[in-house]
Amino acid sequence: MERREEQPGAAGAGAAPALDFTVENVEKDPEWPASAQSYAVLQALHQLYYDPNIENKNLAQKWLMQAQVSPQAWHFSWQLLQPDKVPEIQYFGASALHIKISRYWSDIPTDQYESLKAQLFTQITRFASGSKIVLTRLCVALASLALSMMPDAWPCAVADMVRLFQAEDSPVDGQGRCLALLELLTVLPEEFQTSRLPQYRKGLVRASLAVECGAVFPLLEQLLQQPSSPSCVRQKVLKCFSSWVQLEVPLQDCEALIQAAFAALQDTELFDSSVEAIVNAISQPDAQRYVNTLLKLIPLVLGLQEQLRQAVQNGDMETSHGICRIAVALGENHSRALLDQVEHWQSFLALVNMIMFCTGIPGHYPVNETTSSLTLTFWYTLQDDILSFEAEKQAVYQQVYRPVYFQLVDVLLHKAQFPSDEEYGFWSSDEKEQFRIYSQASGILFPQHTEALLYGFQSIAETIDVNYSDVVPGLIGLIPRISISNVQLADTVMFTIGALSEWLADHPVMINSVLPLVLHALGNPELSVSSVSTLKKICRECKYDLPPYAANIVAVSQDVLMKQIHKTSQCMWLMQALGFLLSALQVEEILKNLHSLISPYIQQLEKLAEEIPNPSNKLAIVHILGLLSNLFTTLDVSHHEDDHEGPELRKLPVPQGPNPVVVVLQQVFQLIQKVLSKWLNDAQVVEAVCAIFEKSVKTLLDDFAPMVPQLCEMLGRMYSTIPQASALDLTRQLVHIFAHEPAHFPPIEALFLLVTSVTLTLFQQGPRDHPDIVDSFMQLLAQALKRKPDLFLCERLDVKAVFQCAVLALKFPEAPTVKASCGFFTELLPRCGEVESVGKVVQEDGRMLLVAVLEAIGGQASRSLMDCFADILFALNKHCFSLLSLWIKEALQPPGFPSARLSPEQKDTFSQQILRERVNKRRVKEMVKEFTLLCRGLHGTDYTADY
């Protein structure tokens, strides 16, 4: 008879009629015929594997996930394992069995345990000579069953498995049975590690498995050591051993198998599996208790040196990598325990030298070799362990290992050298980045010894306090004398100076030694990133010692900016550096330098403001506005406590007169308005304008006060003409900083009412095209409630319309907008009692809010937002309890709301849980997460694993 199951969805002449594989099909009455159940699954699998339409595939996958957790899975799983099915279908059947056993164990009657066990043994035996992926899945299912039954219902599970598969009356040949048994024994510890057993059960099962290893290890030793064992069996033995040692089996019990694994390293087919088994055995945390066994392993590791040398000589990276892993696993995990064995110091020193050989493997990482990076952590560990001993013992070991670390410096200096420019040019960007990270981890980086040593200082300066170092002054003195022969060396010099900027702040007399180098490098476009970032660090850390150099720094910076040497991002950094620099000057000096620095840009902006808008002058306008914005970000003449260590250590300039930034902003305000008048419909220009004021407000805080009235007026005109999210964000900053000040409340209130009115009109016209505006508006409303609830007292504010718009925003598909809307409600609801208009609208429309929240939880919103909706429920319960207790019962009353998958009992349980919890917000979030999974039909599926 012709086979028709080559295509998973094909059916014979007597097949059940076609079924729509909707979720409802899998929830049918248990009497639904088994043939129809399996046929529906076959249809879905066919669609998943073969249908080119991605929507159809997604529908099938969703349905199949439902099917796997349904009660009917017990019926159709066995049918899908029948011999006439293709492996994809059989695999799905085996997976469904595993899911049912591992997650729904409590559903299985105890009197069916033995029957289920017998069926699984039968299927595993049959698939021992069939599809390997199906065999593995069935073994995982049986392993899960064993873990659930151990130790009481199946006390000798592992011994029984071994006995059953060794029976001679099986129809499967001996090798097939052996491989099936090894597969089962391999997945058993792996399934334990990922199982969902309760903690108390996990301890019992772990103890039971520790005893059962007595039935496993002798078998593994026999199979690994007997010459007649084929390579595939021995490889499976090594993988099985590797799996079991992760159960923290005592290292002394593993000795024989570890020795056999070392012997197997000579077999190229078994090499990788042997390495994995040895490393896992050595690396288990409990292994350090068995010092005698560790000492026996050192000669075995040292015995691999010739194999290692041959591998390096022949360019066999896989072999050298594996042997290095073994040596490092022993040394890194147990250096303290082995150092303690003073009488064995020579053997451990030999192991250390072997690891040194691995560190110095010829070639550049990661192009020519990938092994040396494995050793870096070992050297840190060894150093820490030596320094942890008492003084007398520490002195002895320092004497022994000092030559080793001198050799290490030589090795790392060599490893950190760059290849030739020609060779380096062929490296991919990923290889270059890996080399940079590798060299940085070594504490060294660049091609020649000079560069490597410099980078060593850079790494030290970035990780430890060098303020008291007697080496750094000499280094600073030597830097100007370095003969810079290439860009890489020049870059290193720049980064090293930048790393020492904090040291320079405490030793200002040395600034003059290095600052000319930095200013000279500013003129080289190839040193753009390193020179600008270094100048920025110096200006930030040393600004109070830079006034004597300020004129020169400003002049050089202005020159390179005018020549357009640097890219946009570096130009912005340079302006930030100048902001730090100018902050430490007297006010008149700041204004003088500002005039010199920004006058050319103001003149250029005036010219651009007269031109007809086009893409070219738009870029120039945005660039100039960005330069001003970054300058004002760091130009701060107020001296906060964290700016200096105390007045006794720094003589700080005393601000006189108005803030220089405010002076400049007032001078250019009309020009900015003129630019806006032509570019008001361009979001990028509007955003750049708003950024100038927003960054100035954040930096200046109260010093920005003189600008508040005219800025509020400008923002109002801007937003009335063309609403933009950036204008709302700037309004939010003004509310945050100035709304509480009586003098500034009137213009702030007027602006708040105006932008609210305009945005409400936008909602009437259809807000879906402006999710960014809705997002910023919701954040503004929340800030107003948090900072100045009085803004909601004004009669001109339509609180009801605001409330209804926020409810509408909860239904937007954009997650940030929904999150902002939830944030508004969590600020609004606590004001029910103190703001009459808020209390009234909540009483009238609060049920509408609750319905929207329940719809979102029911499946209309992303699961990632459930915490935000839980916050609203918590706020409703805490501040509107009597109303919520009525609303929630009414809202959940209609059948199918908020999900057709919910029973009335589940909805009632949820409402009672919510109403009971008025203190613990975390518990409410857990309830909502649980409820949304029920609503979506995902409870107990793989989708919940990371949720």
C-alpha cells in the first residue's frame, strides 16, 4: 500500500473530514474522536511546515501550542508516534507527552504511573533504531516522569532503566539498546537541572540521583575502556559522564572516568567530548574538597604538553584550544587549594608554566589563534590567591612567582603588538574589536612597546587610584618626548592623557606638559575622536586650573571648528569641552570668550534666516543650533557641592551680574524666533530650537528664571501653529522647575492651558497620526500633577476631556504612549480627594477607565505593559475603593469579557484578589500577570517561561 504520510497533513481515504484548526477545536468535548483530534493536528503541522504564508504559519503555531497543553494531548500524542508518520509529526507527539508529564503531573492518576512508564519504555525501544530526534524527546519525557516519581514511587529508577535496556529479549540489537540507554541516562541530569520541581522535592531527587550514580558510573567505565566499544558508543559515554558530573558528584568517585577521558583525548573523534567531560568534572564547585584527586590530575594535564606543542606547531587551533581549556580549568578553579599544598609546589608551578605557554601561543588573537584569551582570568585569580595568604607564606610565593609575572609582562607585550598595516587592513571590524577588547583585558593594546606600555598606564589609571603614584609624574614628563611615528601611537598618547585627567586635576602644575600636545592634535582629523574626548575630559576635571590657558584653548578650538575638521558628533563634544572651560572664568571673561566663539555662528544663522528654506540650509541651521545647545549644556557658573572638594582647596570665581547663558539667549532670542517662523513645520529644526532651551533649563535651573515669560510666550505660539512633541517636552521641563514659584506660575499656567487646549483639539481631529505628541502630552500632564496639582484647579481646564483623551491613549499600539498614559492615571487618581474636579470626573468616568484597563489586560495590549496597568488598578483600589468594588463586578459580568477563555469563577477570583490587596503593589502586578495569561490562553505554556 502506498505511503501517504510523507506530507504531514496528507490523509488516507478513510480520514476524518477537514477541520478548521481554531483554538476551539482543541477545547472540544473529550468525546471528540481521537482520529479527528490527530487529523486536526496533522493539518496544523502541515500548515506550519509547508504553507508559504507567514500568517498561516503563525496561526498554526499558536494552535499547536494550545493543543500540546490540552487534555486531548494525552490521546493524540500516541497516535502521532505511529510508524507511518514522518519524524516531524512523531517529534511533535513526543514533545506533547513531555509537556504534559513535566507541567501537568498532578493531572495523572497514581494508578496510571506504571502504565505510562511502560508505554514510554516501549516507544523508546522502538525508536532506538529510528529517528534520533524523536528518541531524544521520548527519553526526555521518561526522564521527567522518573524525576516526578523519585524517590518514593520509583526508588531505583536509574538501576531499573539500566536493567530493562540490558535485557536480551529485546527486538533491538545490542548497540541500538546501548545508545538508547545512554541517551536516556544523559538527558536525566539535564532534565533535573531545568525541571520545575518544588525546592523541597528537588533536594530529595538530587540526593536520590547521587545514590543512583553508583548504577551509572561502572557501566560508563566498562563501555569506555573495553576495546570492542564502537566510537559512537564511547562518544555517547563521555557526553553522559559530562552530564552526570554537573550534579556535583564527588570528584573521587569520578577518578576512573576522568582518567579514561584523558586517554580518549588521543582519539580525534572523541577529543571534543573528552575535553567537555574533563572540564565539567574539574570545574564543579565541590571539587576543591578532594585535594588528593586534584593532585593526581596535575600529571595527567602535564602529560598533554607534547600534544599541545604539536597542535600549536601544526596550526591545529581546535586541539590547542581544548587542551588549554583543561589546564585553565584545573588552575583557575583550584589555584588556592593547590597553592596550599606546599610540598607539591613544583608540580603546580609546572602547570602554571604550561598555562603561560598557552598565553604566549604565536599569532594575533582572534585571527591566528583563539586560545590565549582563555588564560587571562587565571592570572588574575592566581595573583589574588597569592595575596590572600598570610604575610610569611605570601612572601615565599611572591619569590617563586615573581619571575613568572615578569615573563607574563613580556608575553603580553608581544601579544598586544599590532600586525603590519597591510595585514591589519584585511581584518574584519569584528576581529579588530575582539582584538581591542582582548588587549584591554591584558592591560595593554598597541603595536610597539611604547604604545603597549602607554596603554598599560591607561588601563591602570582607569581602574585604580593613581593620585599617590610616584610613577605618573615621570610618565607625564616623558609623554612630550615620545617620537610619534604613526596615528595609532598618537591616538594612544591622547587616550593616555585623557585617562590621567583626574590626576592632572590634583597636580595642575603638570597640565602645561601635555595640553599643547592635545591642542596640536585637534588639527588632525585622524585624531578627531581621541583628541576631542581628551580635551573634554581635561576641561571637565581641571576647569578651575585652566583659566591661564583659556584664551589659547578657545582660539585653537574656534579655528578647527571654522575649518570643519571634525565630524558633527566631535564638534558637539568640543562645544561641551568649551562649556566646562568657560564655567570657571569670571563672568566678564565668559562673555568676552562667548562673543568671540559664537559670533561667527550667529552671523551665519542671521544669513540663513533670510534664505528660502531648502535641505542644504536646514542642515546648517540644525548644526549651529546643536553647537549652541551643547555649549549651554555644560556652561554652568553656579558651583555645586560636587564640583570641588572645598573652598579651602579651590579659589572659585564669584558670579557677578546675570548668567552669561541667559545674556546670550536673550540676545539671540529674536533671531531664533525668526528662524522658527520659516521652519515651524519642520520637526527637526523645531526640536533643535527646543533642545537649546531644554538643555539650558536643565543646567541653569533657577538662573534661567529671567527667560521664563518670553519662552512661555514663544512656546505657546509655536504649539498653536503646529503642535510638536519637542515643544511639550520643553513645557514639561518648565513645569518641573518653575511651576512651584509664585512669580512664574502665571506664564506657566497660561502655557499649560494653551497646549492642553490645542492637544484636545488634536484628539477631536484624530490623534492616531501623532503618537509622539500624545506620549509627550501624557508625560506633561503627569508632571503637572506631581509638581503643581494647582494647574488642575483652573476652571478653563476641561478635566473631563483630558481624562477621556487619556483613556483613548491607553488603546494606542505604541508602548511608550500607553506607558505615559498609565503614568498620568497613577498621578491623577491619588488627587481624587484634594482636587474637586478630578474627584468628580473619576466618579463619572472611572468605570470607563476600568473597562479600558481590563480590555488591555484581556489581550488588547502588549504583555510587557501589564505592570503599568496593574499600577492603575492599585491606584483605583487604594484611592477609589468603594467605586472600584462596584465597577469591577459590573465590568466583568458580560460573558466573554475581557476574554472568551475565562470562566465566571476565574473572573470572580480575580476581582476578589484585586479588592483584597490595597497595600502590596507587587502582589497586584503578579495577579495581573497571572490573569492576562489566562485571558490569552497562555497559562502553563512556553510563553510564560520568561514572563
